Amino acid sequence: MASVAFNEVKKDFGKTKVLHGISLDISDGEFMVLVGPSGCGKSTLLRMLAGLEDITAGSIAIDGRVVNDVESKDRDIAMVFQSYALYPHMNVRDNMGFSLRLRNEKKTLIEERVRNAARILNLESYLERYPRELSGGQRQRVAMGRAIVRDPKVFLFDEPLSNLDAKLRVAMRSEIKALHQRLKTTTVYVTHDQVEAMTMADRIAVMNDGRIEQLGEPLELYDRPANLFVAQFIGSPAMNVFAGIFRNGSVEALGARWPSAGKASENQAVKYGIRPEHLALAADGIPAVVEVVEPMGAETECLVKVHDQPLVVTTHGRIAAGPGDRVFLRPDAGHSHLFDAATGQRL
Amino acid sequence: MKKFTREAVLVLIAIPVLLWTLLPIYHIFLFSISTKDSAFSGALWPKQPTLHNFEIIARQQHFYLHHFWVQIWNSLWIAVAVGVITLAVATCAAFAISRLKVRGGRAVMNLALFTYFIPAAFLAIPMYKAMGAYGLLNSRWSLVLAMVTLAAPYAIWVLKQASDKLPFELDEAARIDGATPLQLFRLVYLPLMTPSLVAIGTYALLLAWNEYLYGYLLLSHERTITLAVALGHFIAADDSPWELLMATGLVYALPPAAIYYAFRRYMVSGLTSGAVKA
């Protein structure tokens, strides 16, 4: 177990600047998720920590030791790849024991560690099988087993669930989380899926365009997004955001007054944000027209239009309105968000 | 119906092609089981088929066959050596260029491709001069080195293409698992490349086994020449023993056929792998 510290880490590929100085401290035993759209540099950052990419500038330290010039194998890390990267010509047992075999560990110790990992991951009956004889979820578990037997200081996961179907993804999500709670190994987990990030992380670093937009606990990010990017990236369905003018403590937009908890200067151009579940359908309020109703059982997602601006409303239970019906929206002022229209920063 | 027509057309093309291929082989076979007198009789099957020709070969009982066993041993020795050395050179080159991404890899690949434009015959005289300078003329090694030179570019090219198809994450996983480049080569790369390696090894081996021109140039003593060159001597005389030439030719053709048959599974997948960008 160990802490990880990124200090002003930069990465250029030729003339393309991929990371513009990332600083991030991950504490011992923490589950840190790096999340962001593809191309934001999250995988590159992880690969730099793994020693698979050179560091252009800055430093990376594991447990206080700067590892910029330390070989991957000497960093005491284990990585789970999106493609699993299992050795096709080795069975599960050899795949998991490979790293220990390279270290010339005793056969009995390798066997013991592999058995132990297989037990944790429910792979005991598959030890003699080859990767091609396993399902996607089993392969993913073998990849994790390969990491576990190492007993590394840090686990690295690079979009490990992307190749799995939706149901399996949810199951593996809990498995990884449970594994972390059991082993308490510092974990850095990269994903583009904000649901994965929200459900698994102790803390999330939301990345965009080679920078960290916001760092914080999942609900902190959800409740108080630091800027428009985080506001729209975290949460599903995404936050409703539209432009307006701040006047007299509320926002004038789409021909209506939207109550706001945040404060801005009088007549300032702002972006008003409100999450779908904080818009209620009521008997009176801001008039809207229903476009689409998506009942999902426990809740109903409803796409409405206010002055041609599409908004999503999520309500618990079911609603009687159908497409074309007029409804009234009542925003929950306490859960509204205000952003500077020019900078996108939270007000 | 459309499918039927298409298959009918394919069959109609295949029959002449098959005959075209098989007739010479049948011809060789016919000669090799005929006596000298009946060889040119024009019959589809000899009146008295005989294995006598093969007996003469095995016992080296003819002027042209006095060194048969030595010559076939030369052929074998050279072919195996060429196969092994080409494989060693090309595998290391492909691994270094494709997996370790060494500097200048592209240049090597371009040069390898460039050598396709130079006909082997074009290099024969320079090669003869070079082997003379090394004092290797009339030694098996001269032919081995010459053939490795000719086979290596294609071998490197194909193996590099095949290597590129292995997922790079495997290398990264192995690196994180603690593998040195040599361990990566031995424990991950070689096992996964086996089909391509078998195909390329066989290619080089057969190329050397079938070689005539360079063998003829670089080897001249009766006890150093390969069987291919020795076969050429048969037709130097006015009254060539055709039945023995054909019988020897048949014997000469058997090892490649056996090798090809044994490794046919790898040949198809191996030689086409890297041929196209999948």
C-alpha cells in the first residue's frame, strides 16, 4: 500500500500537448477514479504512472519515492488493461503466476498466491483453462487475479469494464469495489463512464483536455460542480443548462424567472443549471410542452420544451401527461446552479 | 442457381489447372518406374514397372550417382542451416523493429522491400566474388550464407507484419509483470509467433533446397555440390539416363512435399498473415 503523488506532470507527443501540468495526491488505500471524455489524457496519465510512457516534465512519486526513471517492473504496481492482455498461450494458473515466475519465486509460494487469488475471484475451477476458453467476465477476473498475486503497492485499472456487456459491467463494478474494500490497496481507476466513477470512487478527478477540472468526492462533484464541464459531465441524464440574465436574485431566461440559490452581479450574463430531478411537474409554474415521455418503472424521464429549449425532467412514479400536453415546471431553487456565462466557472 | 453456375465455372477452370500441374509429376513418376528402353515408348503405363532405378540410386551404381548420399546430405545440411539461420536473423530483426521499436527500423524495412527489386541472378557474380574473397568457395557455408542473404529480407518483412498483429498490451503487461526484453522475447513473443515462424522457416528451408543457380556457381566439387546441381549434370551427356534422372528427381522432391504436408496448417495461415492489413 502506498500513496501516489503527481506533481506538475506534463506530457507532449511531439508538438501535441496532452497533459498541461497535472498535480494530484492520492492517499494510501484510496480508490481514485480519473474520469473524462476520450482524449482528455486520463489514460496517458495512468500509463505514465505505470511507466509505459515517458514523463515530459514534472514528477510522479509512489510512496514518496520519485519514479520518473524507474522501470515499470520496479515500481511495484499492477495494471489491468481494457483488453485484459492475458497471455493467450498460458492457462489461467500460468497467467496469474507469470510475474512471480519472472521473479524466481518458489513454486510453493506461487501456487499458494495463485490459489488465494483464484479463491477471492471465484476462479478456482478455471485454473487449467486457456483465455480463449473463458467468457469476457472470467477473463476480466483473471486479469485482476494477475494483479492481485503481485500484492502490489498500487493497482491501476485502464477502462477495465469497457469490453463487457451492461449487466456484467454492473456486476464487475461491485466486485472491484468489494475487492478494494477487502485488500485496501491504493487504486487508480480510469474510465470514461461517469456512472462507474460515481459508484466506485472515494474521490474523482474529472479531466478534460489535459487538465483536472475538479477533484472531489462523488457527491461533492454532483452537488457542487466547479464549472460547466463538470456539471454536464457528471450525472445521468445530464444537467439542464441554459443561458440567462441574473436580476433581482433570480435568473431571467426562456421567458420566465428561474429561482436561484447562487448569487451573481445584477444584469450579469449567466448559465443556469438544474438537474432533471430538481425540476418538478406542478399545477402552476413555468409553462412547458411535453415532447417525449420515457417511463422506466421506478421513475419517469420526461423531455419538455420551454421556448424551444429542450429540458429533461425526472420524476418518481408515473405521470399522466403525454406528448403535446402543456405542463408547468417548478425548479427547486436550493439545488440550482449558477455559472459565469463567459468563463463557465461556478458562481 | 447462381451459386451452381459459379461453382461449375470454378470446376471447369480447376480441372485443366490440376491436369497442368499433375501431368509433369505423373511423367516423372512414369519415367522413374520404367526401364531405360521403355522410358520413351509413350505408353501411359510401363509394361513392366520396376523399382530398379531406385535401387541403382540407393546403391550409387551409376556414374552420375556415385556421390548421391553425400549430395543429398549436402542439400539437407544446407537447407536446414539456411532455415535455422534465416529464422534466427529474421525473428530477432522483426522483434526489434516491431516490438522494441528500435531506431532505424523503418529504414531496415524499406531496404528489405527494396531487395525485392533486385533479381537473384543479378547478384550471382558479386556473391561469387565475395565468397571467393572470404575463401568460402566450394564450402557449404558459401551457399548457406548466400541463401540466407536472399531469404532474409522477405522473412523479416513477413515476420514484422505478423509481429505487428500481436496486441501491444501483451508487451506492456509483460513489462509490468517484470519481464526483461529477452524474457518477453522468449516467454511471450516466440510462443505466439510459432505459426509464422514455422511458415518462414519452411519457406527458407525450401528455398535453399530448391536452389540451383547459386549452388552451381559456388560449389563445384562432386562431393560438395547439392543434389539439385548434381541433377543438372545428368543432362550434360549425349546419352542422358533419363529414367535415373527422373527417379532421382522424384526422391529429391519427396522431402519438400513431406515438409509442406506436415506444416500445411501453418503455411496457409503464416504466409498470408502479414500479406494484407487485416
